[in-house]
Amino acid sequence: ADRLESARAQMGLVREENQRLKSMLSQIVKDYQSLQHQFFEVVQEEEKAEMEPSPNKLLLPHNQENNEEAELLSLTLGLSSSQLKTEGERRNTLTMQSESAKNGNSDMKQELSLGLYDGKIMSRDHESSKDTKEGEISKKWPPSKVLKTARSDDEQALEQTHLKKARVCVRVRCDASTMEDGCHWRKYGQKIAKANPCPRSYYRCTVSPSCPVKKQVQRCVEDMSVLITTYEGNHNHPLPVSATAMAFATSAATSMIQSHSSTSQQQQQHPGLPSPTSSGPASATSSSGLYGLDFAGDRNPKLPRLYFSNSTSISTCNSHPTITLDLTSSPEFSNHDGYRSSSWFPSLPKLPSTFLSFSSSPPSSSLPSHLDTTTHKSSSGIGPRVLNHGVPPQHQLYLPQLWPVTNTQASHPQSLADKFGAEATKATSSNLSSQSALVAAMTSFVGDRATGFLGDKGKEGGFGLNLKFGDDPATPIELLRPSPQADGISCASSSYMDNPMALGSQHGPKSSIWFPHSSVALSTSKKSACASMSPAETKDHLIKFLANSEM
DNA sequence: CGATTTTGACCGGCGC
DNA sequence: GCGCCGGTCAAAATCG
Ligand SMILES: [Zn+2]
């Protein structure tokens, strides 16, 4: 009886805690959203007024070997570093002044119209934009001749580090020809890269005609069931909630790379999607502590330990700084782990390089190795599986289930595309989303309550995001979304998340969030502070950022 | 009919 | 300068 009593008490506490966390999280998320929104507005305005690449460019700080963003959002409040911040402000004012000639300097006025306007301007990429505004080419990232001058500065900056735009490579087990990440993509090319019989497809984000984001998809040579998606750039527009997860993850990773590379030059390269040609100087990097979200306290009831994947690494391929998130570990993690440690990242001592991993169970909690043996048939069937069963399961195998078991069912591998609702897909994508979303949420949470003061400025009620830390240790964190009616935001259940179309068309702008390219979020983890930026710094940025966009 | 995919031409960077 | 190579363009073909 006594025992029971205490147990009950504990449960109560836990529940309470849970509750608190929940509300906090939802709050945070809301804040975040509103923040994004504001940011977006600001950027839009700037974009509209922009066309003044040169000056901005010049002001761009060195470590800004940004992605395309540099040009598009050259005036955005640089999130990457504090100095940036200030510079950004300055820039802001500048542009404002110049622009003020036409229309006041107020940003809020044009918010709405801006969006539309923006959309129109770029109706037709190249030519139209070219002739529209006198000579303000500038914004077209499709690099090329025209930009030459405008970019030169950037280029130089890039050259300094010998690196090109950062990329985020995501490995995920997926049968569909392309991973559903919530965005809309248009394929613009396909090529068979050397060293990999599987053709590589090139996609470009079509959500906004001006969006610089690109991605390339290719199957993994070693394991055909693994899809390697490489993202490049950050969206310059709000995107459907269904896409925020990935977007966030990638943008965060990107900024991470940036900050990382700016400080330390450790790069490691790996074969894989990237062509083998890449053979730059690659120094091993212990990415362990580097990445945020390594919520220590696994024992701490407060925060669950999060690991994104058992493997995240930074490398350089074709002079593109690349961060790789490996989400393939789920079902047959042991295999992969082995594989990975042996061939994927040969030089990397497979240390628990954690980025975000979503296993609520502590690493130590050995996961039943049998798990892999049992679950592993899944999608397979295709291609050779190179598995080194023999390889000793690495220490870091926590994370048995990134996805619910259901996902392993892939009964009809190929047909994924059509039967979108199919279990497999659903499980996969939705969870992927949830996970990332979770990360996002957690990140911002841990990152800083600074966001808190943003209060309820959020116009659209944000997508109520409720976290529920499963009671069952085996069950990873679960993301619960409010019903559509709840807040006007769609995506009631995760299943909705799977269909971007539905989201986009039915719910319009309301259900969108924009993740600029926040470095803020990422570097905020507590214990594992990013080498390049201390939490404090981050906080500072965040605050400044907020203040900035607040006006 | 608009949006997207296909696919071979085309381009710039790089190593030789 | 040449050819390989990762990428991109863009016209034609398809899709829905
Ligand atoms: Zn986009």
C-alpha cells in the first residue's frame, strides 16, 4: 500500500511535469511561429525593396558563406552571429532609408501585399525579373553570368573557406522514389553519377518561384532501400506545416555547418551520394558535442534524452560542406550501424555524434539487439544489402525505433507514391516530421525562453503542438496535433501531415511556418554548446533578432 | 491547359 | 586546351 502510494505520488508528479512541459512547448512553438511570421514579413519587404545587392554584399560578414540566402536575404538579420546581427541592423536601416523614398519605412503596412507582390514579381524566373527592375538582377540565385558581379563578394567570401554552399544530407529508409517532406518540388534534371548506378534526381522547390532551395535524391548504392536526399539552401517563403519539420532540421543543420566551419575547419568526407571525386583535405571531426540537442539528463525526468539519429556528421563533398543526418537506423539499426561505422564514415570513430535523436530511452538502455533481427525484413528486397552482421554493434545504438514498427511493414514497396496513405509511408513521413518538429520545438525551448516574450503576437494561432512523452519507454515521443477545428490549422492527425497537397490547398497560409535559416535554434543546446557560438551568444542573437523584427 | 517530368544539350570547374 | 563531371537548362513529352 505504501509503495503504491508513493508510486502514485510520483506518477502525479510526473504527470504534472508532463503537463507543464506540454504547455510550455506549445507556447514555445507558437512563439516560434509568430516569430517566423514576422521574420518572413520583414524579409519579404526587404526583398521587395532590395535589389541592392552590392551594398549589402559588402556588408556581409566573412563567415557568411551562406547559401543562396546570402543574396536573397542579404538584408535579413543575419542570424549567424552577433556581429552579423549588428551589421544586419545597419543594413536594415540603410535599405530602409533608400526604400523609404518610395514608401515609408514602415514594414507593417505592406506585410500582406508584399506577399502577393513578391509572388508575382517572379512569375517567370529569369527574363521577366531581368527586365522588370532596371538592372537589379541580383536576386536570382541561379548563379550564372548576370550575377557574377553581384555575387563576386560572396564568392570571395566563399572562396576564403574553399567551400560552397552548405548542404544537408538526409539518409532515410524509404521505398518511394522520393521522400515526402512536405514541400513541392519540380524535377529539373537527372543524372547518373559515377560510382553509383542509381540515377540522381535534381529537384527545386516550387512553393515560391524564387525559392532557392534545391535537393537531390539518390538511392544509396549499398542499400537500395535507403534514400539519400540532399538539401541545399533555405526556403525564403513560408511553407506548409507539413514541411516545417524537414525545413527546420535542414536549415538548422545548415547554419550549424556554417558556424562550425567558420570556426573550426575540421571536415571529413565520405563517399556516398557525393561523388567520389571529392577528395579534399578531410580531417576527422568529432562531431559529438558539437551538435545541439544532446539533452543530457536522461535520468532527469524533466527532459528526455534526445538523439536524432545515431549518426550525424559533417563532411565535405565537392567542396560543399555537408552535414549528414542518418535516419536509417530504425529497423535494422545494428546493420547499419555496423555498416556506417565501417564504411560510411571510415575515419570517424563512430562516437555518439548526436544531433537530435528521438529515442526517449537513454542510450545506456541497451536496446534489445534482437530487435533488428526481428524487424529487419521490411522494405528490402531491392538491391544488395551489404550488411555486416558481423560487425559488433556499436555502443551508440540507442534508438531502436525511430519509427513505429508499423512502418517496417512496407508490404507494397514500389507503390508508395500512389498509396500515399499506405501505412509505410505514413509512418515514415509523419514520424519524420514529428521528430523534426519535436526537435524544433525542443530546440527553441531549450534554446531560450527569450522567445517567450514574443507572447501571443502570433496571428494565426500557431499549430498547437502537443508533446507527449510516452510513458512507454519503448515508444518514442509522440507528437499530437490538434484537430483541424481546434485552431483553424489543419493537420489534425499526423496522417494529414503526409499529404502536403491537402495542407497547402485547403489551408492556405494559415498553416504555414517559415524557418528562415535559424542558427539560433540549433546552437542553443545546453550542454553541448556549439564551438562557434555559445548559448549566451545565441541568446543574444535571438533577442536582438526578435527586437529587430519586432519593430 | 497548366504543372511536372524527361532528356540531351550545354556550362563552368578542375585535373592533366 | 581537353575531357571528365557535377549540375543546370529548356524544349518536348506527359500527366492530371
Ligand atoms: Zn522553398
